[in-house]
Amino acid sequence: MYSELNGKVAVVTGGGAGIGLACATRLAESGVAVGIADIDSAAAEQAAQTLNSQGRRCMAVVTDVSQPAQVAALFQTTSEAFGPIDIAVNNAGVGSPLTPLGDTEETDFDRIMAVNLKGVWLCMREALRHMTPLGTGSIINMASALSTTTFPGSSLYTASKHGVSGLTRSAAVEYGESGIRINAICPGFISTPLLHSTVTEEAAKAMAAKHPMNRLGSPAEIADAVVFLASDASSFVTGSLFSIDGGWTAT
Ligand SMILES: NC(=O)c1ccc[n+]([C@@H]2O[C@H](COP(=O)([O-])OP(=O)(O)OC[C@H]3O[C@@H](n4cnc5c(N)ncnc54)[C@H](O)[C@@H]3O)[C@@H](O)[C@H]2O)c1
């Protein structure tokens, strides 16, 4: 669909499952060579193996996005294998138990911020270090509907995702003339392992009802937007928080 993506190089964090796997798959199908980064080595290896068996160009890079040295190694390894990084999809994230703020735990705060906020910051910083000398690139952060609204019990996750929107908008303004575009996608509730591991099926139904479309989204519906933001079709789009949420945040 976006032929100019053919031959480009991307890093997708959290690429072993859920939304990240869908993004890696759609990019690879568009001819992009993808460094699939995940803390779960088996998931990353499986994703790369499956895509390569279909004639795609992917490699697994085991990475904990909260660790600066591992993030630097991810970008270095991917660029050494495939060439300069054109696209960074900073998607890895963790959920939080649904808990009123007064009952939240410091360990949960630290874990959620380390992956969802520090991890995105580290990946953005590394992507900018690679892209700035080239004067081109697209950085796509996986934010959330909870970057602009909230949901009872989600204060820590909501705070981390509001942080992602702040990083996205600030960097887009700072790098406006650089040739590097920086955007975030704000999904509503998407049917992935993360969602189903943190809530009961009954709660998942209640989440579906949050969207005027009265269903959960699919990972592929998010991946389609990632490919758009990676492509020249979005050449005048930077600093945007792209809602893909079945109308939730319009209510
Ligand atoms: N599923 C939803 O409803 C939903 C909604 C809005 C936003 N999001 C966001 O989308 C992103 C992907 O979510 P998902 O639902 O696909 O999750 P998922 O759990 O299905 O997949 C996340 C992947 O990230 C990996 N990961 C976790 N911690 C990591 C770390 N420290 N370093 C590297 N990889 C790590 C996991 O191993 C997993 O493969 C997250 O940032 C999430 O917050 C999800």
C-alpha cells in the first residue's frame, strides 16, 4: 500500500506479542526490515522466525526497554544488520492491577514507570541519536486513550501514558524542522494478551462497552495506523495523538 516503505528499517519494541507483533508484521509485509525487540526472548525469536519463513527480513533482539545499555544495543544491532533506522515503534508496555490510588504499591509505580515511561524516553532518545544526523525518520510511540482520559483504578498506568503524550508532543516541537516526525497512537481497549491477563472476561465486556462502537479493537487496526504514520502519506503529521478507540474519547 505504501510502496516507499519497501527497503526501510524499523525497530519495534514489545514486538513479540499483541499490538507490537501486529505492527512488526504489517511493517515487514510492507518490505521494512524489522528489529523485533522484546524482553521475552522466546516471543521475539518466534515472531522473527515466523516472519522470515514468509520471506520477510526480521531479527529478534532481546531487550529490556527500561535499560539504557540494552536500548542502545538494540538500535546499534538493528542498524548494523539492516542499515540506518528509519522507523522506531516504541510500543513495549505493561499494565497495572485495577486499584484505587490509595491502595497502589510503590513496586507497581516503579515497574510501570520504568517500562511505559522511561522505556519510551530511552527509545526516543536513541532513535533521535540515530536519525538526527540523517535528517529523516518517524518515531511512533504507543500511548493510550488513557493519555487523555482515565478509567477508575488505572491511576499509575494513566500517569505513565499521560507522560508518553508529553514526551511525544515536546519532542515533536523540538524536532519540528529536523525531518524527523514524532507521533503517538492512543488505542482504546485492544484485544491482546496484556488486556486479557489483567482483567476478567466480564471486565473485558465492560471495557468494550466504553467504546461507542461497543467492541474491543484489534491489534491489526492499530498496526494500520502505525504503517500510515511511518509512511510519506503522513508527511505533514507530527506531534499528534492519534486516537484509535472506537469513539471512546469523543464521549
Ligand atoms: N491492549 C490494550 O488495550 C492497549 C490499549 C492502549 C494502549 N496499549 C499499549 O500498547 C502497547 C502494547 O500492548 P499490548 O496490549 O500489545 O501488550 P502485550 O502484553 O500483549 O505485549 C507487550 C509486549 O511487550 C513486551 N514487554 C514487556 N515489558 C517489556 C520490556 N521491559 N522491554 C521489552 N519488551 C517488553 C512483552 O513481553 C510483550 O511481548 C503497550 O504500551 C500498552 O500500554 C494497549
